[in-house]
Amino acid sequence: MTLPPNTVNQLCLNTVTFKTQATDDLDQWRTQAKKIRDDWVGRGDDWTQEVAFMDALLAILDDTEPTIPDDNPYAEAVQAVQELIAEYDETE
């Protein structure tokens, strides 16, 4: 299974936004992201890469280092999220 690019972009954008600008609502986004992850887990083995993607975004929300295999199709998106958050932190 591969997520549509607009879905990947929205999940990444939400993660960046709630980590940088809308921090008061971070817990709400984390709860929603966890529900998305749990839904994907329930869809079976075909969703393993998507679950790893959401696990990585959840790790970022929890201020821990995300682990996602380099061959995961979402690895670059996770890297971009980390870079955008780091850039924001540097300007604040």
C-alpha cells in the first residue's frame, strides 16, 4: 500500500505545525495520529510501511529519535519533517 502524496504531505505538515506553531494543541494531534496508526495496524501486513511512517511521526511528536528504514518509501518525508522542525527551532 502506498499513501497518496497529499495524505503524506498533510500528515507531515500537521506534525511540523503542531511541533512548532500550534504547540498548545500538540496532545490533540498526537491522539489523532495515534488513532490513524492504530487503524493502519488493523489493516494488516500490507500496511507495515505506513505504520512505520506513523511510528516515526509519533516519535517526533514525543521528542524522541524516529527510526524508519532507509528503504521505507516515507523515510524522506520523515527526514524532511525533522529538518523543518530543526530550522524552525533555530529561528526561534
